[in-house]
Amino acid sequence: RRLTQGECEELLPRTLGLNTVPAPYVGCQLCGEDYRRGAFMASMSRALARLGLEPHGELPDHLGCVLRYLAAADAPSAEVVDGTAQALRSMARQLSGVDRDNPYRHLVQATLAAVAACRAREDVP
């Protein structure tokens, strides 16, 4: 069904907020809450700093921070590109399991396609 703008605005934080399924944190999607997530966040923090990007109050593995890094980096780390694609696939599966009618699942799928295109661009000589 069609949602009003207000309904979409209310749905967004319930879909991709701090304590939601799926959690919008790449490191969390990849590693859960173990030490590997901390290592990923430290790596992302350094990568963001090298490009002069600020996390703006978010953890460095937040999807928004990671996507800003991918957009700004001339040659993004393959680990980050591949990890982000894996995280987005996981988020899409989780979101489909929770709410198949949620329109933001299309946004997750489109973001996955954009990240995959970023990886394909790297593979071109």
C-alpha cells in the first residue's frame, strides 16, 4: 500500500534505527558483538579520518559512515566494499523476515546494487 510522507518518516527509525532488525551497523552485521567488530570500527575510524570524514555522532561502522567512505575514497578497501555488500545482504534477509511490505527493503537492495557496482568498477583494469 502507499504510505504518506509522515508514515514513511515514522517507519524509517523503526526500520534502520539503533535497536532495530536489521541493525544498520556493518561491523555488527559481519561480526556480531565480538572483538572483530571493534577491529573493524578501528579500521573504519582510521579510513574516515584519512579522508577528513566525520562520523557525526555515529559509530564508524554505521552504514551511513561506511557509505560516505565508499563514495569519497578513490580506491576503497576491498575488505570494506565486500564487507558492506555482505552486511547489506544480511540486512535485506533480516528485513524480509520481519516485514516483507516494508518499502525500505527496496532501499537496502538498491544500496547493495550500488556497492556491488563499486566493486565491479574496481575490478576493471
